[in-house]
Amino acid sequence: MPRITLEPRFQVEYLSILDSDGNLDTALEPKLAGEDLRALYRAMVLGRRLDERMVRLQRQGRIGTFAPTKGQEASQMGSAFTLRRIDWMVPSFRETAAMIWRGWPIEKLLLFFAGHLEGGQPALDQHDLPITIPVATQLPHAVGLAYAAQYRGDDVVVMAYFGDGATSEGDFHEALNFAGVWHVPVVFVCQNNQWAISVPLKKQTHSRTIAQKALAYGLPGIQVDGNDVLAVYAAAREAVDRARAGDGPTLIECVTYRLGVHTTADDPTKYRTDEEVAMWEQKDPLTRFRAYLEKRNLLEANVEQRIDEEIAEAVRRFESAPPADPLTMFDHVYAELPADLKAQREAMAAREPAAPARTGEMPPPSPTPMRGQRLTRR
Amino acid sequence: MPKLNMVKALNLALFQAMERDADVLVLGEDVGVDGGVFRVTDDLQRKFGSQRVIDSPLAEAAIIGTAVGMALYGLKPVCEIQFSGFAFQCFHQIENHCARYRARSQGRFHIPMVIRMPYGGSVRALEHHSESEEQFYAHIPGLKMVIPSGPRNARALLAAAISDPDPVIFFEAKALYHAAKEEVPEESETVPLGRAQVAREGSALTLIAYGAMVRVALEAADVLRDEDGVDAEVIDLLTISPLDRDALVTSVKKTGRAVVVHEAPRSFGPGAEIAASIMDGAFLSLEAPVRRVAAHDVPFVGFAREKANIPDVPRVVAAARATLAF
């Protein structure tokens, strides 16, 4: 009986096109029109400015806890930018920049984080799943969507987002395995932001890369500089085109960094150093992309100011949303309300005062705020 | 009308649903070539192909998780979990996603899927192959929980579950798969979910059961008639959740006495909810406390001791006599 060495091919590519010093690999530079590059930058800046605004809104008690995006704009936008409207996006809970790009109105997301389920309702023509909070559990959904699209013969690609921590979950491995066996058009985008709350990547996995985990399932995996929007775009373009051509799924690992808190209830000074954060701030995805656009003479004037105005208008719309009507909690449990639930609804209707008239203000924040959330409103 | 056992009756429901609607898919472990370990999906893959009858990799969470994705896309997946004891490995997908997607998306999405699972004891099986876990699913808002008691209603309920727009957990008693044959009409037949049936009319006492325990309750009613001269009414719930409270209340208003029988452990089980519903709706008609005959609050006991744990006819008869004598 022999004892022989099998030699599975084991190579993981790393892709970087525009580094943090502004060096550009022109051979790899994607052929994007100036208009597209501007749109990409605009979406990244919107992600950043909205994120900063939302942190302030949370501190003021105007929205609840949320997971900020800061630092991950290139990972999100470089990938989401490759999708068409009929493709599907499956987010986890930190994809604000990409979700806005996909068509979620800003005020709707604010409403969601202010505790209104209405904010999680995608529009009828929107091929986006709502935010999924239990880590990695959305990944099998993406595979199922892709299977269904393939079954119906629809020309559709599914892109699913998750973090480095998610790669320890069983659902991640099951989803990659099913995707490989079924050969479905799905692109898995891991935003490896180095920290799963307080646990660093080296305590999350003993693998050298996350990308290599794809190889065990017979899929291509690639690691990219997740703060380089051109590299993320190039890798995602390739993966989406491959999926669309019927050549199966891909795992993309975007090496990036969460510059802010895990959520607004988190204090990262407890587990990581200022020096580490400062080092990653040098690699800020916005800085290098801005310099690149400047060099190509593509930078729009006053883009930040116009985005801030857009955000301010959305905040105004959000704050003039009607107060929550408690009775609507019964509206979407079943297609048809069972008798006992109908009785529970009627009991509530008799108990609760009529919904207050529209005052242009949101209801007061929850009486038991998360850590870091003030009780009072401004 | 052909006489079918429950396996064949369920197979007929699946076959007809798939023939009628190309959106209906079957997936699970060994459901294709093998036709399922109990043969409920026998021959379906040959008739409908491996794209519609999918032999999935062995992973419960991804079976349910990918089916959620298919349902979000508009398909109607019918999943098989090989034994209900393995469903804890997909419980998070069921609770977090099947049950909630309609609410989470405020009606933009719904999950028209069915999860079939063999459940229950009396088949000399190992751990995780003999338990009754309906209470976990019945407790979750957004799910429906259905348990047929024989071939004809199994077929009609499965057909109704597949056409239902909401997620349905469909338990099939292993003890009933080959227990009896019934006439099952060839033309399609459904019974509405959420409706109990009077399996036997009576006036002295109401026995409430579902699944394999309906047979036990009916046999206990025979004993009560033959030995005590007492006419017991037997209610077959068919749907555990949403519970048909009206049927329970109507019966107990007539009889004044009730005994609930189930295979799940007693504490916090369906019997408690049934007893509370009877108290709510028929308190002034009650002549005695509502009793529960259930499995004991112990983990799996092994089939050598199973008979002492799962309700049987003597235990139901004894509980009925105590209730009548109260």
C-alpha cells in the first residue's frame, strides 16, 4: 500500500493596484470611465460622511446602536459597484455605503437604526436583502438565491458580504461548500477588518489568509488590498463576470481595517492600540483614491459639501417620519392573522391610546439605552 | 379510491404539488436517488430531475438556509430534515430567518417553504431518532406547526402546507409511516391549516391529541366505552400552531372535562398551552382540572425504557378516570 503525496494546487493571489503611497500599477489599472470613477468616489465619501453623522445622531440619542463603516468604503464600493440592479446584494450589518449605493434611501436606514422595522423593507424592485445580524447566517441565503436564479434561467449574480469573524461560523463553511457543489453564481465578499469586536484575526483563524479557505471547497479565492478601491473593483469584476458566465462562485478577501468602533456600544481602546489605528489611518481608502482622481483631473468641486447637504435633507426627512404605530406589529407575522393573534391585536387596540398626530418628531429613545447612548435627546 | 399508507400518501402530495407547480423543489439528505430514508420522496427525482429533487450535502443549516434563499427568490422549497432530532443544527435558520423574514422585510418577502421531519418514538430507534420537539416550533411566532395523524390527512395537510404562503414545520410520526392504510382520493385534496377535527364524538370527556397519540387516544376511548360505559370525545389537533382554540372550547363546553396527550415532555409543552386555552374559554364549564399525559421531563431514555415514558392507553385511561372521578 503506498503512502504518496497528493499535490493539490495551493496558491493564493494578492492584488494591489493603487497603494497607500499613491503608486499605481498601470498594467492592472481597471478601465473605468471618468464618470464611473467619480461615482465611486462620491459613494465612498457619502459612506464616510454619513457614518460620521450617524455616530453623532447615535450619541445624541436620535438613532440607536449601529455598526459604523469607516475605513471599509473601498471594500464595499469596489465590489458593489460591479453589480447591476437586477443582481442581488446580501448584506450583513456593516454595509451602509454599499446599501446606499444599491438604492436604500438614507432616511430609511436611519429609520431602521431608530428601531423602526419599516426601515428594513426593501423596495419592490430592489434586489437586496435587509440587514442580517446573526453572523454568517445570510450566506446560505445568498447561495439559495443564486440556485433559484440559475434554476429559473435568470441572468443574475448574487454578492454576499461578511466579516473575518464570520469565517469561523459553520454557516460560512456550509455556504461555501454548497456553492461549490451546486456551482452557483455567487460572489462571497469578506471584509477582513482585522477585528471581530475584540478578537484579532490571529485568534480567529490559524490560516495565513481567509482567501485560501475557498480552495478547500474547490472555489477560487483571492486576497486584495481592501483599501484600494481599484483592486477591489478589479477582483470583483473578474468574479462577477465568472459567475455570470456560469463558471461558479468566488471568495474575495478584502484586507481592510475598521477605523472606528465595532458598534456604537463598543470601546476599542480596551483591546487595540492607538498606534495600530494610526498606522491604518495612513492607508485610508479615501485619501489615496482622492489623490488618484486629482492626478487624473477627475475630482469634482465641493463634492463633500453637496453630500453633506444631501445627508442633512435625509436626516430632516427621517425626523419627520410618523411615530411608530404599535398595532402594525401584527401586520407581517403571517399572510393572514390567526384568530388568537387577531384577539391580541384587538386587546392592544383597546389598551393603547390612538396614535399621536404627526408632530414631525421621532418617539423618544428607548429607556434602556445601550452603553454609550445617552437617554436625553438634543 | 386507492388504499395508501402514510409514506405513499405523502409521496402522492409531493408528486402532485410538483406536477402542478414548477416552483416546488425538494431538497435534503438522501431525498433523491435514495428517495429519503423513509422513502417519502421515492421516485420524485426520476420524475422531476436532480435540479428539482436535490440530494444536498449533509448540513442541516445550509439545507434550511439555502431554502430560505430560494423562497426569497419566489420558489417553494420543501425540505426534508432526516430526523427531527437533527434539526437543532438548523434551528437558528428556522427561528432567525424562516419565521421572521416576513416581519423583518415588512411584507416585502415571505417564506413559502415547508420543512418536513420524521419525529417521535415507538420505533426502537437510537438517541436523536425518537424525540418529539414540536413545542419549540409551536412557540415561535411566524411559523405554523402541523402534525398529521394518518395517511389521508397527511396527504391533504402536506398539500395545504405547500400552498401556504408562510413557513410550515411538518412533523411526520415515524410510528405512523407504515401503521395503517387508508383510502386516499387520487384527485388533489387539502384541509385548511389551523383547524382541528373531531376524530370521535362523545359527551363525557374530551381527549385532545395529535400525531401518533391520536391512535392512543382513540383506543383509550374504546376502553372507556367498553369498561366504563363512558363516551369520550377525541379531538385531533392536526395543526399545533396556530392552535384551534375554538374547537377545544366548543368540545369542553360540552363535556366539562379534558385530558391532553402528547409525546413531548410535559413541562412547558403544548399541553400547558392547551390547558390555558381551555381555562380562558371554558372555565365555567370545567368540572375538573385539565390533565396532561405526556413524556416525563427527562432526556432520551433509550428504547428499552421508552414504553414507560411515552403515553400509552393505560396511562390515558387512568388519567381519564381520575378526571371523571374528580
